[in-house]
Amino acid sequence: MAESNRRGDEDATEHVDDVFDDAVDDDATADDDSKTSRRGGTAVRERAKSEPTEKKVGIFGRIGRFFREVIGELRKVIWPTRNELLTYTAVVVVFVAIMLTIVSGLDYLYARGVLFVFGNPK
Amino acid sequence: MLSAFISAFKTPDLRKKILFTLGIIAIYRLGATLPSPGVAYGNVQQCVEAMKTGDQSGVFTLLNLFSGGALMSLSVFALGIMPYITASIILQLLTVVIPRLEQLRKEGQAGQAKITQYTRYLTLGLAVLQSSAFIALARSGQLFNNMCNEFPIVPQTSLPDWVTVGMLVITMTAGTGVVMWLGELITDRGVGNGMSVLIFTSIAARLPSEGWQILDSQGVWGFVGVIALVLVVITLVVYIEQAQRRIPVQYAKRMVGRRMYGGTSTYIPLKVNQAGVIPVIFASSLLYLPQLALDFMRSDNPGKVYIFIEKYFATPTSWSYILTYGLLILFFTYFYVSITFNPTEVADNMKKYGGFVPGIRPGKPTADYLSFILSRITLPGALYLAIIAVLPNLFFIALDSQAYQNFPFGGTAVLIMVGVGLETVKQIESQLMQRSYEGFLR
């Protein structure tokens, strides 16, 4: 939609604004239609709506709402897939194993050296 | 995956960086094994042998000697990176309190350099304090729990005492300065964040001997069980570190000259744990301070304050310690997220390049929206950090054993290892991508 509008236009930015306003309007109407809008914008508007009533809600109510919002955000989180998880875990384990080997090898050598130089004669 | 490691070494500039980092690590370990002047190393050796009750032999006696050994032998780098961390926490906290520091931070590059400079001075100050505490501890024999007072670590010499002690303090403080520099070198020219890489190294140095201890006391099956548990925790940590809340961003198409730019839709990835491992490192080093204070106040007839601190803030199994630790982690997670991710700045940048979150106006509403999500998504992240870090302490209480006081595979250590591992591997990965090699993470 935006593309067809703008083609051959001199001032693109003005149109960008238009498009953006459209988007907002769309969203707002969609919001009024159905509460379960999938758009990311719902959260803020909900908050804006409930702001006047905020003073009536007690501290527990507010905490409760906060936790509900936390859970709401958690639902939108994209968790790693099984494959991703296995790859990353394997990479981390291999990395740690390599570093462990290097560091303990170094430590062993240094320990030998320090014992040889500063240690008690055997 | 192995081929990725090989291609990492085939890329010249990456190979240089990796080797540089490994070289720094080698220097760090050398300094951590090298005893300071004035320390009778033979006595340390005899002391460790006298303390040793088990029949561990060969390699592991040696490693044991040097694992916690950096402190035992009062090595040059005995203090490690700890004072630097403490100093940087203090300065970051002060930035919020002192207006002048905040002004400096807002100044950008130059101001940041000045703050770093202050951090360095403070580090040296802390190093002087800490090293004198350790030396006092070692001279009174309490470093080994008074178990081998017949072998003094810092023996009397023909020199006056203050010369020896002064020498030790100067050496260890200078050592701390060098460690700080090594860390900064890694950040500048190596792979990963210097501070975390060095912490990672010192944890990695402790692991073999502690693993051996578990093998010794728990038998093979206990050891296998612990390893399995660690793998589960690692997987869990990776799972949450990878979780993102993606905020959709739409870029408007714009004409620049005769070409069209933008028009793409992308997202801002907000990690559930946006702060990484830093809060854990901060919290644990802050909780180390009461212990340090105790080392200073140590006397034959401890006062009320001493007993209070020791009972509630220096025993990892006491409920107040666990609670404080958890709360500190929560606090530092929010604190660190708030100083590293600035919603207003991100929103401004988006606006500048013609981007917007669908349904949200650019500018302030977007900033509000971002901070709304950030404050909500950080809570589970912070809770997760606190729970993983505190888990082993709860485990001790359940087992009621003092033997695992320094449990190496504890939450803090695993968090740091996995966090640093992921961060470093990803950095290598992105450099590989620049060379269009296939990375580790397919």
C-alpha cells in the first residue's frame, strides 16, 4: 500500500507520516473490534486506558496487574527450538572443555616450574 | 562444528585474536602461580602436605596446591580481577548518585574514559586494602585455619617486618594493576570481554581439583551424577539465555537520490535475561565485602558486630545470606539493564531511520512501550538469575554439610561459565560470518 502511494512522489517523508497515521488508526479500530488483538501495540493502549482507574486499584491490585503483564510478555517470548538448544549447549560444553584443558595444562606446567624453583629440595 | 573451530583458526585476524587471548590467559595463570617475594614457598608446600589427609597423588596434589593455591601461596596475582570488579560496581552505583559522574557519562567517549580512569584508581586503593588483609591473615596463620603454625608462610627474616609486609602489599597491588591491564587488553584486542574471560579462567582453574574432591568423597557414581546435574543446569541456562522477546519494527521505504532504501520489517531482540552474567558477578563480589571486613576486624575476642556479620552475612548457608544474595541479584539485574539499554535512545534512533513499531507512534510513545516491555520481561530474567545462583546454597542447607562450601559447580560458577562461553563463541561466530565461513551455530 505504502509502495504504490509513494512511487513517483517527491516528498517521501510526508507520506511516511501518512502511512504511519493510517497504521495507528487501523490498529485502534482493530483494537475496538476485538480485545484479543495480536498486535504488539495493545499493551500500551491497555495501560493508557486503565490509567485513570489506577488510583482506585490498591497496591495489591497493581502488583497483581504487574504480574499478569509479566506473564503476558512471557507468552510473547520466542524460546529456542530443540535443535538450537542442543547446538548451543554442545558448543558451550566443547568451549568449556577446551578452556579447561588449556588452563589445567598451563597450571600443571607452572606448578612444576614453581616447585622446581622455589620448592623444597627432594 | 569441529570444522568451524578449524576455520576459526584459518582466518588470519581471528587466529591472531584467539592466540592473543590465550597468551594473556597464560600470563594470567603464570602470575597466579608465582609466589610473592617474602613468601616461603617450601613452607606452603609442607603445610599443604600436612593438611592433606586423603591419598590423592601426583597431578592432583599439584593442582590442588594451586587451585585455591593462588591465595594460599600469596601469589603475585592472588587478588585477581576482584578489586577491579568491586571498583567498577562502586563507580557505576556512584554514577547514579553523584551528578558530576553522571555528567561525565553523558559526555560520551571522553567522559567514559575519565570514569574508567577513576575506576582504575579505586581498584588500586581496594587492592591495597585487600592485600593487607590477606597478608595479615597469612601471618597470623588463619589462612590455613591455624593448622600449620609451625610452617609460617611469611617467615621472619633479618629484615624488619614492615619491609617484608610493605613489599608484599606493593607486589600484590601491582599484580592487581597488571591483571586489570590484561583484562582491558583482552577487551581491546582479543576475543570476549576481558573481565569475564579472566573470571572464567580462574573458575576453570579451580574446577579440576574440586571435581577430583567430589570424585574422592562421592565415588564414581556421585561424580557422574554431579556431572549430569551440571549438564542439565547448563542446558537450562542456555535455554533462557537464548530466549528473546522480539519487538517488530517496520522500516519505511524512503528515496535517497534515485534509490529506494528500507521498507524491511525487522525486530529488536530483547533477551529475557538482557543483563547477562554481570549482575551475578556484581552481587557475589559485593557479598564478598562483609567477609573482607571480617578479615580486618579479626581479633581474639570478637565483638557483637563481628559475630552478627559472621553469622548472617558471611555464612553462605544462612538464610539471610541467601536472601541478600537473591535480592542483590534482582537489584543489579534491573540496574544493569537500565544503564545498558536506553529506551529513549533506541526510540530516537528508530525514528531517525524511519522505523516504527507497528501501532505505536515514534518518539516518546515508542520509548514508553519499550521500557514497559523491558521492565516486565526483566523480572523473570532476574528471578531466573537469582534462583540459579542461589540453588546450590539451598542444596547445602538440605544436605546440611559444610564440606561443599565452595562447591565449584554451583550456580554462580555455571552461570558465569555458560554466559562467558556463549558470549565469546558468538563473538567468534560473528567474525567468522564476516569472512562468510559457516559458523558454529547452524
